[in-house]
Amino acid sequence: MQDPYERRALLLHLGDVLESVFCLSQCADEYASIGEAVKGSEALAGFTLLGFIDPKMAPRDFIRRASGAFFVWPKALLDETLNRPLLANTVKHDLFADNAKGWDAYVEERRKEVPWFGEALPEIAESAEPAHAAKAPASVPGPPKQKGKAKSEKPSRYSTWPWPDKPTDA
């Protein structure tokens, strides 16, 4: 079964993306473009992803777009059933919307560890951004938090996968 190894590879990639975002945030104001930043910073030169990005993209734009492209990954990678198109679709939409050549190179690189990455995507890529629209403004209080679970309440989607239920002490 390859699934756990593919999820692990995608989680490691997500860590690299987060590291590249952090490193770029440290010097984003010093460079006008990703291309300049990669050439001018040894720390950034090792991030393969940055080589696929449009070299004219502004560093702050990359930080914003990468955050949008990957913020769904942690939860999606923990879902019992992996939504493969979602993982690639958000990246394609948010980071490679006008960069087909970069997208193709990125997919080729990802497929070395995850052979299905980028397959069966819709023609029009979608962002994960609508998830933000559902958020209530800070001034509107949310529902009160309950200390215990109601019997009719659905258990967390992370309660058992990939670990079986643990017996509870009564």
C-alpha cells in the first residue's frame, strides 16, 4: 500500500514550502522578484519549488499565493479518503495560474514521489479561497463551546484515522 508513503512525501513537501515561504519572508523587501531573490540568496537557491515559479513574481505575491495554495493540505492529508484533485488544484490555481510551463515542471517533479499528483484535474483550476468567505467577522461571536460531546454530535474526522480508537478509562 503506497498511500502512507505518498502522504508522507506530500507532508515533507509541504514542510519545504513552508520553509521557503519563511525564508523568503525574511528577505522579501530586498528583492523585486523571485528570480532576483533566488540569485541573491543562498538560502533560497535550494528550494526547487522557487525554480518553477514565474521569476518575475514579487516575493510578497509568492508568499500570499503559496499560503493560499497550501493551507488546505494539512487537513486534506489527514482525511481518511484523500482528495487527490484538491491537493493539486489549489496549487495550480494559486501558484501557476498563468505559468503552464512551471506547472508542468512542478507536476513532473512531484510525480517522482507521488505518481498520481496532478491527474484528473478540472480544466479550470479552483482556489481554496472560498473557505475564507465563510468566516464570521471578529465582532460576531461564534457558537458557545461545549465542554463535553453531545451523543448526537459527530466524532472528529481525526479521532480514528490513522490510529484506531483508544479505550477510554471510565
